[in-house]
Amino acid sequence: MQRTIFRTTPPDPEVEAENDYCVKLIQIMYPSLVDMQTAQVCIGCISAELLTEEDAEIVNAETANRGSRSGARELLRKITRGRPGWYSKFLDVLRETEHNNLYYQLTGRSPDHDEQDETLSSLKDEPSGSDAATEQSTAGAEGSDNPESIDVNTTEETEETQDESADLYKGENCDPRQLPNSSEPSQPDGTDLAAAAARGPEKADIVLRDYQMDVARPALEGKNIIVCLPTGSGKTRVAVYITKKHLDCRRAEEQSAKVVVLVNKIPLVEQHYSAEFLPFLKHTYKVERVSGDSQLKISFTEIVKKNDVIICTAQILENYLERSNKGDDEGVDLKDLTLIVIDECHHTQKGGVYNHIMMRYLKQKHKNKRLQKEQKMPVPLPQILGLTASPGVGGATKMAKAEEHILRICANLDASKIMTRSHGEYKKEQNKTSLKIEDRKEGPFGDVIKKIMNAIHTHADLSPTCDVGSQNYEQWVVQKERTAAKEEDQKVRVCAEHLRRYSEGLQLSNTIRMRDAFSFLSKYHEEERKRKTTMDDEQTIQITDTERFLFNLFDEDKKELMELAENPEYENDSLSKLRTTILHEFSSREEARGIIFTKTRRSAIALSQWVQENPKFDDMGVKAAHVIGGGDQSVVKPMTAAEQKDVLRKFASGKVNLLIATTVAEEGLDIPACNFVIRYGLVTNEISMIQSEGRGRAEDSSYTLVEVKGSGVAEKECVNEYRKSMMNKAIDKIRALQQADYDKKITEFQIQAIREEMVRMTKKKKKDMKNENPSELKFSCRGCSKYVCTGEDIQKIDTMHRVNVSSQFSKLFIQRENTTLQERHLDYETNSFIACKDCGQRWGSMMLYRGIEIPCLHVKNFVVALSGKKISKCTKWSDLAVNFSAFDYAEHASQVVEDSDEDEDEDETQ
């Protein structure tokens, strides 16, 4: 195999001597320089291109975790490795940030010196080496107001200061001789900065802090581990370092290497690729990323073959592992991989795609034990590296169960150790506040909504067993709608659907402005009316008496709701508390930057608009934007990965200083450090809480919980605090186990997991046998119960789309343009939907597949019966374990062409 070798031209001797001299000066002045205002100097260094964005993040994190002096030390380490000319730029930064005393000490000039153009910003004519240092010391003694200041700094340091100065330039470059697979040269005493500076910008090297190197060490020895570090502690950087050492080692041993980095969200693919793995590995290794948004024209199998590091969503790897399992040439085998990095590995639990992948691994591992006993060659398996900020406790209330939960995750990942490091000794405790709300004295807006809901209850003969608007009520309504659809009771079904929307509107009025809640309800009814009309008025769509009753009911109270929504007297107290908190944060900080976490996409968008429209926030310099998820499960239009990235880029640069986000921002996404976090009526579990807290990384950061009526967040937060403490204690107890005891527990959990998987697969096979004949499936419209088709009429495309191209089916639906639905993938796109001719119920979308329009069905829009028995819960095609026939593109395409030719002949005849 031909190998490319990169050679760097050594620096010119004069330039190298000049650099040595500058580095020596910084080293001499270290005790004074570390007292600089690190945050200000860091900003100046970014502007002067002395620091990259990544460097600045490391400096800011060090400042937040260990204090300003430690941050200054990190900053100095970074800039002394820059390109020639860094010293003069640094002097300019000191002057611009008004660090005049440091500037005069470094230049040897006094404050009243007039010859500003003769500073040491250009050193080409200066002597080098020890002579230069001597002359500089002399100049300082003669020109400074305090002649002894430099002598004190250089000759009267305490032992502690000298040790710290010597360690300043060691940084995290631990002696590679102590680590396996390392190829970087060591610096014996840590003071030879010329070599470090001559190597060029930091991106060429991966430098870990001491605690990062500690947690990485077992992985560098080839062991499977879980790295458990708080958000913002550089878990991904540790993974990049381990990946590089893994590749370097196998290359040195002339062995093949293949690394796959798995993530659970599409935006994380691009983030890990562009911000972490590519910058550090691109000069030596081939790095590629693949996700559902990728536009690559070659198969995943080929991408794996052609690249050293592949970053992808876990589902893609699982799909191709399954293909290989079925004997497909386009599959991927675990034995083809040498290292798998699993991001957010706490999701490696029952039912998750991470666990499906690792179950394949565990089965093969235990098969290998049998092969070894039979003296046969075992199948090679990849090394596993898991990354998480919090494994959680899995809802445990006792320590033993918390330990079991974490041990099961370790077993699922086949981890020999869980590596962690507490930051408590370095980071100040966040200022945590919980704000409780008072009930409204009057709530006429909500009262009108409840009056409407009670009228619907009476009309449909429904008797709710819980308070309207509560979470329990919403669950009750959903169940009623499903049962009514199954029983073909259209009156109850449509009433339950409207009740669900009114319940959501009631919840919104307790969270955001009443006008936003009213807008939601008004828009919903407009869409429902449009669904009952056609653009050309050629087709009459049936409107039932119940639907007419529901429309009239809203119309009767619409005017009153609109008037109440505009009356600020009845606004909810949660919004008032949120306003006060935001104004406090921005008025009490020099540079405020924060995140508000909220429950739904709709509330995130509405809160962002509320901030943007409020003049008080504008006066305080608040610049808000929202970021929401990219999935299409919600009725609210999702954000694309590009849109998310754009908002986060603006937040990082300061163009946006208040981010309003759903839980998408809690986990994984690279959110820049901020100094306050607000959870607005949103509490889920201890993992989510830890992820949120980790977003506030500044030293003086605050964490505020604002209660929303009916959310119970204050009580849930107390439970999460208890679980967080329990989790940390459980991890400590697990780490304290003897390795033999730990290994025994892991093996027991793995055998149990394999046995449970075998039972599950057996049940699945039985289910598949019962559902072998698609003709036994009957599909009816969920809106009007009209018979539509059988399973024999349905075909599948690429194992995920279900289509019906029969001529009989084409007579049953109408087609409409849908501007909010525009998906573009490799082979197909959709820009319209299909709906029932009789009642307007959506059935799916019209898909343009390889030049042919094909009706694509969404099973949630139908009532499905199997062998005459209705299936109560069928929301996705995977719920139907039926072997539908594959779509024959060639046959259908030829039929379309024939029909087109016949139409043209008829036109010519006429």
C-alpha cells in the first residue's frame, strides 16, 4: 500500500531564534501575566487570529472550571505555539485591552515613553538567545518606574510559583512513553517552547487535559470503556484522541483499521465531523459522514470500504448490519470494524438502536467463547468506546437498583470500566433558584375554553374522570379517540380530536401568551374548514352534523376569546416570572448569554416571538432566537439541520444572546457556553437535568426553574436532584468494585440480556407467521370508515415506504399541494398529500419516485383489521409485521408509459 508522507520545512534559524526569545520572555513574565483579565484578552486574541474558535472554547472552559489564572495559563500555552509574528500581535492585544503595566514590562518601557514606534513589536534586528534576555532585563531595569519589579519576578519566586511556571508549557502533553501507541515526541522539562511553537497551529495536535488523559488511558490500552464526563468537559475530544491513537497504532503494526462513530441525532453527524474529527484527522486519514440528510451517491458499504473514519447515525449502521445478516452483498459486518464510538451511550438500553447493534456484538462475543473452547478461530470484534454525561438511574428509588441500572448499561456496552472525574473541586456550584407561581385571581380566557369543552362532552356523551387541561386528561382524550376510531364511532372520534386541541390550547394559555393560544386554536379551525373544501369546488366533501356543531361552537365564542387574549390583566404568572428573571440576568451581567428550555416546539417559537416583540427586552439588548428538533412527528414544522446550525452559529458569535429551545438542545448539540439556564415548566429526568445544567459553564452561571401551572416541575426537580446524587454514589461504588467482582456481574447481565433477546425473537417469529398473508389485512379510512384496500394492494419501496398503485385506489382519493411538506432524498421527493374523496381525511403523500408519481400511505390515517379483528394501536408500518410485496418499478413504469401513449393517441384522434 502506497503511503503519503508529509514533510514540513524547518523554520529559518533567525526566525526560530526570534521565536525562542519571545517564548523566553513570556516564561519570565509568567507570574505577572497570569493575573491578566483572561476573558478580555481572549476576545482580543481571537480578533488578532492568535486563537481559533476551538482554542477560545478551551480557554473559556478552563477559566470557568479552574479560575482566571488557570485560563490565562492555557491562553499563553496556545499563543506561544502560533505562527511567526504572534508576539507583536499579543503586545497589541495587551495595549487594546488596557493591560498597560504588562505591556510596559514586556517591552521594557515606561508609561511616559514617547517613542511608541520603537517597541519590541518587531524583533528582527534584536539579538537572540541569552544575550537578548540579558539586554531585555537591563532595559527593564533602566526604563521602568519600578526598577526592581522584573528582578523580583525572575529571582525571588517561591517554589510553588516556579513549579507552576515550569508546568505552564507542559500542558496536557503527558510523556508519550507512558502511553501505548503514542508517536509524539516528549519535552523533557516542559520549558523547550521553541519546538512546540515551531510545530505550527494547535489543530495539528490533539492536546488533552490531565483528567481527560486519565479517563482515556484504558481505551489507549485497547479496553472497552465508558467515558462519563459532564457536558462541556471535552468527551468528544477524548474520543478523537483515542481514535487517532487507535489508527496510528494499527498503521504502525501494518494492520487494517476502521472506526465508526455513532450518534443518535442527524445534526450531530455534521457537528462531530466538521468540528472535531475532520480538523484533527484529515491530514492523515480519510474521514466521511453519512446520515439521512446525506446526498451521497454511493452505498454505505462502499463508504465504509473507502474511508478510515465514518461518522453516522446508529440506524444506518444497524440497517447494513441486518443486510449482512441476511446475506446481502451490500451489508457491513462487525468484524470489518476495529473501533466503534457510541455518543450518548446511556441510550444503550432495551428497544434502542444502540442496543440492537450491541446485542449483535454480545452474541458474537459469547459465540467466540464457544469457538475458543472448540479450538477454532474466533470472529474479531471491534473495540467499544461509550460517551455520556450521565447514565442516569433508570427511575430507581434505591441505591441497589441504581447500581443495577448503570451496570446493565456497562454490560450492554461490554465496558471493562466506567471512567469518570468529578469537577466539583474546580467548578463553583451553580446558583440554583426555583420560582413558584400564584394561581390567577381570574382566568376568563380559560373559563371560555372549558365551557366549550364541556359542551362537547355533553354532545358526545363523554364523562372525563380528571381535570380538563391536565396531562391525565390529554391521555384520556387520546385513548377515547383511538377507541372511537376502532369502533367506527365517528361522532366521538371527531369530538375527541377537537377536545385534544382545546386541551392543548388551555395548556398553552398557562405557558405562553393568551394571544398565542388563541392563534393556535383559530388556525386549527381554519385548517379543519379547508379540509372540507376543494380548491376547484368540483368535489363535494361531506360535513357531518357533529363537525358543523363543532365549527359553530368555536365561532360563537371566537370574538370573546380574541378580546380576552389581548387583555394583559389576565396573563399567566409564569410568563411574568420569566420576564422578571430574564431582565434580572441581562441587567446584572456585563455580557449575559443564556438558554431557556421549554416543553414544546410551539411554546419555543411563541416565547421567541414574545421576547422579540417586547420593547423592554430590546432596551436591555436581548436578542432571542429559537431552536427546535428536526423530526417530523410533531404537527409543528421541524427545523432543518442547516437552520439549527445557523441559529447556533449566531448564538456562538453573540448575534443571538438568548436561545429558546426544546429538549433538542439538552443533549449532544454543541451549544456554546452560557452564564444562565432557565427551565420553563419543563422537567423530565435526572439525565435531562444534568444535560441542562451543563450548558451553563461560566463560573458565575445560574440555573432557574420557573413553574408552570399544572406541570409539577418543582416536585420533579427535587426528585431529580436526589437521583443525581444517587447516580454519582452508584458510579463511585461500581468503580470501587474489585475487577473480578465487576466482571462477574457484567457477564451475568450479558447472559440475561441475550436470553431475553432470544425470547423476544421467538415471539416475533411467531407473530410474523401469523401475519404472513397480506390479503388478511383490511384498511378503512379513519375519517369516514370507508373500505379502502387490502394488504395485497400495498407494496413496499426500500423497506420503509408503503405505496398503492392500483387503478381502483386512484379513484378513491384527491390530491392537494402541501407547502409545508417538501422532503428531498436520494431517489424521491414529496410535495403534496392525498386525502379521502368523501371526508377529506389525509391518507398520505404523493411521492415522486424516479420520475413517477406514486401514492405513499401513512398507516396512522387508517383503521387496520387483521383477519376481521381491528388493531387498536397501529401508528407506524413497523407495527404491522407483514411481508408486503416489493414494488416493481419496471412493470409500473412501463404501464405508465402505455397509458400516456394511449392518452396522446386519443388527443390526436380528436
